[in-house]
Amino acid sequence: MPLVTMFTDASHNEALQRATYAVWFKCDGKTYRHAGAVRGPIAQIGDGELAAIANGLYLALRDIPSLSPGGKIIIQTDSMEAIASLLNRRHRRPTAHRIVEHILAQAQAHSLVLDYRHVKAHKGTLTPRNAVNTWCDRQCTIEMQKLKHASGAPAGVRAVAANPNTNLEDQHP
């Protein structure tokens, strides 16, 4: 059975109502890295965090040929809200709840086991896990800068980095 180790992160821009994501995953000795903008409007950072996980799952299913039924994906995120929502299989906000349902439905449709782990954010390269989370965070910032530039947003419009106690959402890249 293949084992996938995955890290995800998101950033959100309230003024633009948009989010970006980054995902890093490894399986069978190969490392995959992706980052981009989440499609459509995203009202809150928590929705962006869930969207990052959903995009990560989509990309893993697309990119890893050995990911077969019974495979396990360890999803590591700095969002405690995302983890709690996935473990409880629900969220109080309708948009976030739809993303949770989507993630769980994809896992069930492909007979995957999902395991969730929290990684502390903004710890630099203290540990290998922190280093990967830092890479994801930086990629989200780069993608948000591209998104802001493409939208013509003024330089003062800031992205909000994800925080471990935030909200959730998704669509595929």
C-alpha cells in the first residue's frame, strides 16, 4: 500500500476575496510540489485552508500512479480548524462543510485512508516538517502576489497568512 506524506497551506486576501494554496507531497521516494490560486471567491482563510487540502488530494490522485485503494495519505496542515472539521466530518459554515464533504467523498471514492497531523506554523526550518510548512507558506505568498498583480490591486492590499486556528474551503486547480 502506498503511503503519501502531504503538507498544505493557504493564504487569503480579504479585499480580493481570493485565496492561494501550496501543497508538497512525497510518495515512493518522489517529491511533488504545486502552488496556485484557488478558483472562485473565498470568503475566509479557513475556507482557503480546506481548499488547499482538497487541491492536494486532487493533485495526489492525479500525479501518483501507485496511489491505489487502501493507500494512506498523511495530511499535515497548520490549520487546527481544518483538522477538527475533517475529523468531525462537518463544519458549521455551509461553504466549509461542502469542502469537507468533498474531501471525504474523494477519499471514500478512491478507498483512501486519510490521517491528519498538525504542524506549527511560522517556525522556519527548526525541523524538516517546519521547513516544508515554511516552503508552503512562502509559495502561498508568491502566488498571492501574482494574483494581486493580475487583479490590479493596490500595493497596500495585504494577504493574510494562514493561522493554525482558522477556517476552511475548495475547488480543484
